[in-house]
Amino acid sequence: MNKDIATDRTAREELASKHGRLATPTLVIDGRVFLGFKQNREEIEKLIDKTGGAQ
């Protein structure tokens, strides 16, 4: 599920309360939280393949 924190106040508040910051991209995959894509790309791609992609 994609949430746009730039336009969705509820999504912005949820991100800040759950993860303590408004870093983007913040990805939550199978319960794991990733702040940033580049430094986590390999692990993110493995999890996406394992879980079947975006939901």
C-alpha cells in the first residue's frame, strides 16, 4: 500500500508515530522497517520477491 505523506496528513502522523521520523522513503515490508532505499536495496528486493510485491 502506498501512502503519500506530502498530501495525506493521517499518513504523515502515522509514519511519525510508528517510526519516530518522517524519513522518505520509509518502507515497511513483512513487518520490517527500512529508512531509505539505496542502502537497503538488496534486502528490500528479496523481501518483495518473498512476499509477492506491493499490497
